[in-house]
Amino acid sequence: MAAGSLGLITLAEVGRSYFVSSKPCSTLMISISSLALIVNATSLMLIAQKKHYGDHLKAS
């Protein structure tokens, strides 16, 4: 769910930049990238804890 929200925020920012013709907001880009890193690292840790439960998790 968090990844989907980040994707929507990113698309909204791209759309806003396209129609307003403004420069990219580096602070916003760094903030979203940092948040995505935290979410991805958390997901990886959760998957690693459950990895011994079955073959279906080995693909992730």
C-alpha cells in the first residue's frame, strides 16, 4: 500500500511539473526516495524473517 501511495505521489508530481513547466523539486525527490528506501528495507526484513515458511517466498 505504501509503495502504491509513493507511486501516486510521484505521478502527481510529474504531472504537475509537466503542466506548470517548473524545475524538479529536489527536496521532494530526496524525501520520497528516502521514504521508498525505508519501505523497501522494511519489506525485505519482513520477507527474510518468513523465508523458512515455504517455497513461494523463496522467489521474493
